Amino acid sequence: MAEVAASPRRSRISPEREAELYEAVLDLLREVGYDGLTMDAIATRTRSSKATLYRQWGGKAELVARALRHNKPASMADIDTGSLRGDFMKMVTLQDDCQMEQDQALMRGLFHAIHDNPELHKALRQLLIEPEITGLDELLRRAVARGEIAADNPALEYVIHMLVGAFVARDLVEERPADQEFLRSYINAVILPALGV
């Protein structure tokens, strides 16, 4: 199994070209799914050589994970409105409903692929999931420091589970994607009360 790099390789690709490549990877991923995605198809779609793709990203798993990371509008750690409620509401507005729906469909397919692909799981964990957990932890630490949440509140360690659950449950129970209105309501009715806010 290939090792996932902890930091990006040296790039001779311009930021604009890199953004184009990432967008093309996500478009292909939406079209054919992870299992159907090949480095040949990416090379063809992006008018790149496979050698360049492998040299830059190592393989499909890391390229997909970096494309998803690049597609994130902001890290949770960068959100600081001065209140926990404000931080959560700001988080909800980072993507419009259309983008949120597209991303949820993409992630559903990837979560299925993770079960058969440890390299993809590792890449997503290192490049997408762990940074978001770290960012959320920082957001919650600031709320504790401001006195909004008790440091010993047992719900603190489950906030990430509650957030992920909102996305999964909405689709499963209501057959509808989570949107801004639903997430605002869920945060106000479930997460903030669990944290004592």
C-alpha cells in the first residue's frame, strides 16, 4: 500500500492549474464514482501526463483527498465570530444548498468506497477528516475558554458525531439532503442544548 504524504509534494503546477485539476477530478468522481475513476481518465480530462499526476500526488487516493480538501471553502479552525452559536451558524453558510447537496452525494459514494480501499480511507482521514476534527476541537476550546461550555460537558466529545449524523440521518430518514435551514435548526435544537448553550 502506498504511503500518503503528510505534506504536499513540491509543485511546479501553478495554483490556477492545480485548481483546474482538482475541479476536473471532482467532476469525474461525480460522473463515474471512485471505483470507475482512473488516472488515465484524469490525465485525459486534464490534458496532463500520468507521470505528472503520479509525481505530484502519488496516486488516485491522495489526488481525490486533496481535491476534496481544496474544495472546502474554509477550515472550522478559521471560523471565530466570538460565540459558539455564531461559529456554527457561520459554518452552515460556507456552502450554498446546491453545493452542499453535490458534496453530500460525492461523500456518500466515497464512504462506500472506503470499505474496500484502505489507501483511500487513510488519505481521506489524513487530509480531510483529521483537519476538520482538529478545527472543530479548536472552535470548541475557544467556546470553553469564553465560558460558553463547561469544560467537563460530556457532549463535547460527541459534537463531530452529531454533525456527521445530521447529514446521514436527513438523507436516510427523509430522503432529502441536509441544507442550510435544516442544519441551523438541528444545531439549535440538538447540538447547542447538548452543550448547555
